[in-house]
Amino acid sequence: MKFTFILFFVTFININCYSQNEYSYKVMFYNVENLFDTFDDSLKNDEDFLPESNHFWNNHKYYTKLNHIYKVITAVGGWNPPAIIGLCEIENRKVIDDLINNTPLVKHEYQVIHKESPDRRGIDVGFLYRQDLFKPISNSFIPINFPNNPENKTRDILYVKGITNKLDTLHIFINHWPSRWGGQLESEDRRLFVASVLRSKVDSIFNQNTNSNIIITGDFNDYPNNKSIIKVLSANQNFDVIKPNSLYNLSAYLYKTKNIGTHKYQGEWDVLDQFIVSGNLLNSENNMYTSKTDVHILNKDFLLEPDDSYYGFKPNRTYIGYKYNGGFSDHLPTYLILNFNKYINF
């Protein structure tokens, strides 16, 4: 009897996973809001996140933050954790290693692509991947050198090229564009320039292969209707005619149809954290594809708290000013589902 039960269980799992000859996994992006370690780095402006700082940042708060991020990643993935995770506002490689090795994420054996950025605050972007689902071929960190202000440093754009499902090449860009500090219009030129750098790299990929599979994600510090996204990057919001070598903003469609965002400012939700894809990825006849309904924002109750200043709810963040709030981040995570018409294990 025991032997029969085991056979039945295995058969049940196989039917549920593969009976439709289709497999999918998730690509996630999360601005984790100031994930700093507790050590002073003389080369970075990390003074606000030290034990003796106004934030009184200590090991207990640090490891609480790490476990909160683990909880978010688990909530996005469920029984099948995201295959690829882009992160921003991380201080260094150490905090990523602590996240994947000193939380229950260790069992998933995430691999890391990271480099120290020239950002004056010392915050970086990072890339985590499950090596059973994604195999990097190459990666580069695209520098941002403002021609009129070379002293103004910001985060590099992280570009990763790899193989998914042993079949298809996927190009992924992880972004964290310059902030709106000083005002949206006053800071816009910096984001317009970063958008032009990214667009140039995208064009070079399309010039080699018009059917390239491209995912662009990150915190753009601009909304889908802003000039940097819609004019310079040329991310379409109209899905009536899909061209393989054009870009389409799936997050814009999500916001228009469901009116939910990743960030709340002065009582208004909008989408700073976005997923933009090449048209070839919107062809459901390809081995790998997605759709305009496959992008999501995770807005679980534990990520939110009452918005007493306006209405409804707002992100449950780690700090409010210098007051420790014990929450997660001032951004909500977003993720994209990639579907496969053919699945092969690595």
C-alpha cells in the first residue's frame, strides 16, 4: 500500500506541472529601500545607517530587514521562487550574500551578479538568479557619464544576457534612474540622459537581431507617461499592433486597467517600478512569451499600512523620517510571468 501511494503522488505532480505542455516562471523587481549593513564604509555616504547614527541602525534591525525581503520574495514566488530577481537600493555585495545565505532563501541557491556603483550614496543594483532556470552568458554594467556634469554620479545600468529554458536568449536590464530630488522638472534632464543610454543599447541589440527577447525593469523614478519613458525610451502603451523590434510598457497597461501602483506620493499611487518588454516576447507562439496581463504588483496586507495623512493605505516602510517603523519598503514589488511552450530542465 505504501509503495502504491508514492507512485500516485508522483504521477499527480507531473500531471499538474506538465499536462498542458507549458511552464512558467517569474521575474521580480524590488526597490528594497536602503538595505545597508551596519559597518562604516569610508568611501560611501552610509553615515545614516550605523549604530551611532540618528537611525540607530543595528544588527537586529538589519536582520529584520533581510527577513522581510525574504518574506516578500517568498510571497511573490509561492512554492516556486522567482527565477530572476532585480534589486535596487542595496549597499554592497555583503548585504546580498547575507540575504541569500542567512535567511531561508539559502535552500534555493541563488547566484549573484553585482558590482559596486559610483553612486554617491553607495547604493547599487543587483541581480539574483536560479541557476536551474537561467544561465548567464555575459553581463556588463553600463556607466552613466553626464556630459554636462561629470561629477554627478548615479547607478550603472546592469545588463545581463543569458539562456532561459536551454532554448532562448534573454536580454535583461536592471535600472535605478536618478531620483526626483529637487523637483521632477528640475531633475528630469538626468533621467532623459539615462533613457538615451539605455535606448542606444537596446537599438544595438535589435540591430543584431530584430526578434530579440528583451526585458527592461527597475525603478525609473519616472512614470510611464513621462518623457524619458514614452519619448526617449519609446516604450509603447498601445498594444493594437505589435512589432518584434519595438518596446511595450506592460506596467502602463496594468496601471490603466487596475489603477494600482508601486509607490504613493502625496496620496496618489503611480508606477515608478516598471516592466517593459520587446514585442517579440508578446508573441504567444514563441517558445518564450509573456502578455500585457502577466505583469503584477504584490500588494499583500503586510506590505501596507493605513495612510492617515490622505486615505486608504500606503507602503509599510522601514523608516518614516528618523522614526523606525519596522516595515518593508517605500515601494511595492512588481513581477512578470514568463511562459514557455516547451520546457527543458537544465
